[in-house]
Amino acid sequence: MTTLIFGAGLDGAPAPLGLPPLTAIAGPLGLLDLLGQWLGQECRPAPESERIAAAYAALAALPGRFWSASFAVDPWATARRVLWLRDDLCLAGWDGTVDASMPPRVADLAALPPLPVGQPDILHTLLNAPLAASLPRLMLLEPLEVWPPLWRNLLTRLNATPHVLPATQAKGDLGALQRWFVTGEAATWQGDGSLTLLTGDGGADCADIISTMLPSLPFNTALLGGDASPLPLLLRARHLPRAAALTGPTVGAQLLSLALALHWEPFDAAAALEFLQLPEHPLGGATRFLIDAISAHPGHGGVQYREAVEAARLAKLATDETCGIEPQEREKRAQRRVQDIADWLPAMRFSPRDNLPAATILSVCRRIANWAAARQRPEEAGPANALERAIARSGIERLSPVLLGRMLETVASGDVTLAAPEAAPWRAFSSPTARLDTASATFWWLGPAATQAASPWRLHEHAWMRGRGLEPDNDLAPKRARLGLVRAISLTSERLILVSPRGGEEAAQPHPLLGLLAGCFGASLRGAWTEAQELQAGGMVAGVQLFTERLPPLMPPAPRRDWAVPAKLIGPREMESPSGLEKLLGCPLAWVLSYKAKLYARGPAALPSPNQMVGTLLHEVMHQVFANGYASPTDAAAKAQALFERLAPEMAAPLLKPDYATFYGRARTRISQAMADLTAKLASAKLRLVGAEESFTRALPGQVGTLGGRLDLLFEGAKGKLVLDAKWTSSAKHYASRLSENTALQLAAYAWLVGKGATAAYYLLRQQRLLAADIYPFPDAQVQGGDLAACWQSAMIDFADALKALKAGQVVAAGIEPPAEDERGLAIEAPCRFCNYASLCGISA
């Protein structure tokens, strides 16, 4: 290499076409790395997390400083800010000299001990290092005066000279804009096609036009901002190359963040599900059992959770047996799997008030490092290793949730390339400052302006700096950025297409190039913008003809009521349930797809709603109160409340979060009140408990299988038995209507399962209300119109008719165009509101 072109935005930039032999490009990081190799110096800065951790320890040891109040609230962010101030001051040319006139904040910065090396320290080292005699010639894209003094001194020492880019002189509006940058001479917009301004509501229409135009533009067209959403998706949809790399966090970074989240109290069921669904999981096949358990009962340590752990152990034994592993070794490996589950989803968690011990965090980091090493992917352990070093450097013994979150942001902030850019006829640049070569056409997607922070330095500090020839980079960086904008436009010789969609973030500042356009063309720019929506029907834009083809409208398939299958293919199930029976009578198609085709909607595991969690929890509380006995309604209420508090972490842990404090408190009070109310009513009716959560089966008439169901509560009194079905619902209207319209099929099925003389009723926990079809045993709870025996008789007739139709190959989607007159004996509503098959039958079209 004999020549090195140096520019602010050239780190990672593609080399320009036609680059002379033995010539390379480099940005600030690349130049420091090369100089370190040439001069035999260590020029790599310490990891940011370690530098902040060292600053954290230094700030903690220096009380009574300008940062002390902020440090007490958010120590990591404060340490990062103070470190940035120190680096900025050093880049401005400060050498650490202390004098009596320096401002108080600068004096505090001067009191900091030496910290791990950053860019200013490396620049100081290079300024004092002996130079080799045969260094390549250094060419500057930006002039010396827009670099901070420390960089300026190094570049001067290296004898850097300006790099002159090839001159281009466009015609028309583009040429006028290029001249304005040089002379400041304003112009009037002509609309000759050399400069096209495209806009639209949102980005979809604009991206559609760009993806259509790109293949028609000259070879090596420059594409700036090609990673702006939704342009990559539309390029892919048109089978065009991906302009920019797809990046994202590593699995190791996600594993670290989620594994640590599981050490806080209360148990974070949502984080647990996300953790268990990561690819290449350390727990292997055990995750499927744990996912099912936590999805059903969002908590840790409950019955279903323990059953899932045991199922994972047995599955590991079975897998190892298939692999021919010896029995003794199989048992060891199975127990190791159980221990792994206990390590990754610990039973011992820590309150945010008590903070998380550093030793616990370090154990998680080491487990992740071992997991990455076992997969021969050491890069996945990078965030964990960085966090371990940062904790060691800072000396922190216990970390609050805020502090740990800040540290995780730092160590896991670097995304990795998930998919590389694809070869294309155009050249994509991540920013305008990365571009060095000319192109006849340039596409430039103008996103919102990068946030320009206010100067961190106060007026008297600026005055002190000026008196000593110091110049902070906060004043110089915008100048380098503007030069990059001007350079990108000057390197375009024929057509520049600027895209600036309307909308987006309300607080976002407009792109600075829009202000430059207004400065050049003034009021004549008002009519220059082309609406992307107007080009959807075709037309000419930037010299490219957009061709369109009108396609005939396509209608979605019409909703379909009648479906045909081969005769005798579908028959009854061997074991039917009350809910399955209700589904068959409500919609035969839904029953067939669910139970016969076994077609299920399955996406990523998710938590139940808060009301569903409470309903499941309250059923278990009721079961245990009745199963274990109580002395009085007051005792039942106290036991229910105690059980609610004990079982909530095992079955409904999300309700323990502060966001649900009110909801949790109301549910706990309601179950206590409901148990006192219900047990008092049962005592008044002289009913005794026969069974709780017991299963019953009975052969259905006509040799069409067996009906089986699990009853919430079964009581017996002087005149017969009562099945009580507990419900947690916001309104009594739905269940009262079922009884009054005589469609309470599940109650009728429960009563039939128990046998002759049995009845059934709803108990609404939230409303503390009984709803029954019969006058016995609660006369005040009877709903007029309810007749469970008649309901069951009608259901059996409809059941026989439904099976007969299925046997003949006729499957009906009952929600589609129901007949004017319903011939069924029981008017069960089609379950369309809660059906996963609505898109198949077409009712949702």
C-alpha cells in the first residue's frame, strides 16, 4: 500500500470503483488499527463496557463532585456520560493540565484516575511514538479544520494532504444545486428530470416506486439509505438483491438478558416463554414440556411445572436409551438435565429492592460461555464475557434492576450480521460520507435527521476552552456531516432522486438536505415534489417509464357452508366431552377440523389473559378449600385467601407484578368473599361435598361412544345431587341467557353424567351469584325457562342427526348463511367468535 484515503465515514465502506493500485481507504478506527500495526503500538481501545465500569468505580470513590447526585440515581449512565465528557475534552486538545482558572466540572474531570484506554489515549500514544520512514501517503477527504485538535495534530504529523475527488458537472436542476454549494448562487426550479423529489404518505408507496425504477437505472447507480423500511421487503418481493445487510442481536445476547430476567422476583413468565423459545437452547428438548406448562399455568414450582420437569427427565432417559447409552450413565444424564432446568429457571429469586448478587450474574455468564464453547461458537459468549469483565472491573457486589439493565444495554448493543448484502447492479452505501466514486444516477432515501445533541459544555467552559485553543468535537461533527452530504450530491453526474416520505416519528427532525434544497431553490421548490401515489398507475419519473398492467380484481373465496367428505369416513369419537359435544352441535365443520383432522392453530407460545389466569387460579383454590375441608364460612374465606396467595406464584405469577396490583387485590378479595358466600349457601341448603375435580364417564345412548367430563364440585342433599360449575366472568348475562333459552348443554351433560335425580348450577365467583335451572336446592337461583333434562334430550336428538350427516359425508359450517328456520331441537350458537377456522370456512372474509 502506497496511498491511504482517510475520511470520517469510511470505516466499513465499500472501496470505490477504479481505485488505483496500492491504494486503500480507512475511517478513524481503521487508521488507528493500521498505525498500530505499522508503528508497533497497541491501538485498540478497551471495550466500552470495561471503560464505563472503571469510570463507575472511579466516580464511586470521589464523592461531592458534579456527578454525585446523578450517580446516586443512575450510576451506570452517569459513568458513561462522565467518561464521554472526559474523552471529548481530551479530543479537544486538553492534556490533563490542571490550573487554578479551570471551571469546577473540568477540575472534577481532572481528578479522575487513569482509565482503560480510549480513542484520545491512543491518539496521545501515536503523537509521541517514533514514526516509521516508509508510511503510506495519507490523503484527507475532509479538511483538517473540521477535525478535533487531537486528530488534527496526528494528521499533521503524518503529513496528510487533501484528496481531490473527480469533478462532475451536471446540467439542469442538479447542476444548479451543485453550483449553489460552491458559489451560494440561488436558482429557480426547472423540473427537467435531473433532480427528482419523491414523497408520499408513509414509506410503502415510495418504496414501491423505487423498487420498480432500480432495474431500469444505469449500472452502478448509487443507493443511499437502502436499509430504510419497507424498501428491503419490497426489493425481496420483486426478486431483487438485498441492498443492505440484515443485522440483529446474537442468540448469546438474548440468552444473557432473558436468563438474568428469570432471577428477579416475581417469576417473569413472559420472559420464561421467550427464553425457552430461543433457538439452539441449552435445555434442548426439555423446553417443549416447560413451554406447555408455563403457557397453561404461568408460574414456577406448581404441579404442572413439576410434572413438566419430570416429563423432561423421562424424555431424556428415553432418548439416551435409544442411543444405546448404559443405564447408569443414562440416569446421570437425566439428573443433569433436571439440574440444568433448576439452574436456568431458578427457584430462588431476588427482590428488586434487595438487588441481584454479582456472584449470581457471574454464574449465568459462565454457563453461557460454556454453552457457546460446546457449540464451537465463541462469538455467542461475547456479551456474557464482557458483562463478567465489567462487573469485575467495577467492583459492584449487588446490582439493581436499573444498573443491570444499563450494563446489558452496553455489552449487548452491537448487532451482528445475520445476512450479508447481495451482489447487485447498484452500489449501496450506509451513509453519504461512505461514498467516494461518481455515478450517473443516485437514489437517496432521506430518513429523519440524526439527533444533534445540545453542547454538553456551558458558556464559561466554552470560554475557558477558547482561551486555551481547545475545540470540542460537538461543534465540528456537524460540519463533517454536511461535507458528506455535499460530496454525495457532487459525485452524481446526471440524475439525483431524493425520497422523503411524510409521516414517521412526530418528534423527528427533517433531514438537513431538505433545508439545503430550500436554500437553493427557495419558493420555486413548492411544486417540485412528485407524489408516489400518483405514479401507481404508471408514468414517467426521472427519465424512467413506469409500466403498469391492470389485473382483473381477485375476490377471496366465497364463504362456504356445505363441505363434502367421503361417506362413512367420519364417525363419533370414542370419548366425547361436554365441550366437544357443544362444538359439534354448534358447528360440525369446527368439530371435524379440531377432533378428526386435528388441525390446530399453533404459533409462538403466549400467556393467557389476566382474566383467564384468575379463572384457572380460582378453580384450584376452590378445589383445595373443599377437598381439604373448612370449619365455617369464615374459615373457608380465610383458607381461600391464603391459598390464593400461595398458589399465585405457581399459577399466575404475572399478576404479582406492580402493574396488576389492583387487579390482583380485587381477585384475592373476591375469592375470599365468594367462598364465604358459597359455603354459607351450601350450609343453608344442607348440602355435603361428594367430590371435587372428579372425572365421570357414561356410555352415550345408541352405541356412539362414551361421554366423559371433569366436574368442578359435586354435592349431595336430601333430594339429590348437585353439580356446581364455577365461572369467573365479568357479567352474568351470558350464563343466565343459556339457562333461560335452555341451551346450557354443559350443565345438562354434567347432570346426566352423575345420574338420575341430579341437577347442576353455575356459581359466578365475581358476582357471588348462583344460577340454576331447577328450584332445588336454591329456590332463589332458579332461572325461568331452564330444563336440563329437556335440554339433554334435545341434544341427543341433534347429536344423532349430526352424526348421521357426517356419516353421509355432509359437513356443515353452521355460521355461514344459517337457514331461516332452525330445525334443530337445541339452538346452540356457532362458536365463530372463538374459532380458529374462520378463515377456512370464509366467514371472516
